[in-house]
Amino acid sequence: MRILSVNHGPTVRSELFGDVIRDEGHELVEWELPTQGVPPENGFDAVLVFGGRMNVGEEEQYPWLHDEYELFRGWVADEKPLLAVCLGAQALAHATGGRVGRAQQWNAGFYDVTLTPEGAADPILGVLPGRFEAFLANAYEFEPGPDATRLAATSNQQQAFRVGERAWGVQFHPEARKEQVLAWWSDGRSLERPLPVLSAEMDEKMPAWHELGRKVCRAFLDAV
């Protein structure tokens, strides 16, 4: 298969997912939307969309976000297999009638996530345990649209949803690596916990999280 990876910067690419896709013998095309523009309409069996520093609502600063919303609407209408992460999931929610806004708290690190009954039965999210620790890095959050199926949540925030039968959005980061995350957080931003504490937490918990991330990616490829 040929998979399109839509990225929003050099530190927010496919990472672990890219390794899994290539190891499974598929072709992965990394496409940076802010600099390369709209990707080709055809030629891909599935699409992945990853995170970024920008947010829904910042279209004046990042006008290409409008292009991304239209891409999402087209992919959903065409039933193109799609998995969107963090900013990607927020943009998918916004494009399909949901709400996106600043979260009450900025999440950084590992948090308990629980699957809904629909999530447990989902072909992708269902490969995860009913309750698991997920890696989060978000200051914004989504509320999926009225036609979406809610799949997972923390105690105070939606974490995963599906639109139709072929488009998934997850707030958590099943693809992220420690070095990638440290690049995100080493830019002077304020963190709720010190960076050394978060680094030690990643050392402890990333290996198990990566095993779950590989399962999610393989389940997506199987669904495609």
C-alpha cells in the first residue's frame, strides 16, 4: 500500500508509525502541508495526519488550515482510510461539525484513558486495553461532532472518535518518541511539571506505550 503522512513541521512526522509502515512493506510519503501545499488527490490508499504547534482558530496566521479542513471533508466523503493525531484530530473534529478550543489544563505526560463500549468494539482502538496510560501533549481539546462515535476519554477530555467507518481521530500520541517530544518542549514554553521529571517519566513508560502504538498502527493498516 501507499500511505500519505500529512505533517505540519519537521518535528511532528510519522516517527514510530513510519517504522511500522515500512517494516510491513508499505510505502510512506511524508508531506509537509505548510510548505508543500495541498497533496495530490489520488495515488494513496490511506492517510495519516499528525500534530503541530498551530491550532484550530489560528487560520489568519496559518491560512493553509482552511485547505486542511477541506481535505478532511473530502477524505471523509470519499471514505478514504484516515487516522489523525492531536492537531490532526482537532482539525478533523472541526471539519466535521465538532468543537475545538483551549483546554482547561495543558496536558504533558502520561494520563489514564478509558475506552467507551464503542471503542472496545472498534477495529483500531479495540486493540488497546480497556484502560491504559496514554502519552498526551496538548493545550487544545476537541468535542467530536454530533454524528461522530466517541471511542475514548480521560476523566475530563475526549481522546478518540470515529467519523463514519473509515476516519479516526486521537488526541493522544501513539507515534511519538522521547527525542521528538523533548524537541517540542525545549523551546522555553512553560510546563506544569519540570522537564527532567517528564523526561524520567518517558524513560519509564515509553517502551510499553510504543508497544501499544505499534498495535494501533498495525490495526489501522489491517483496516485499510
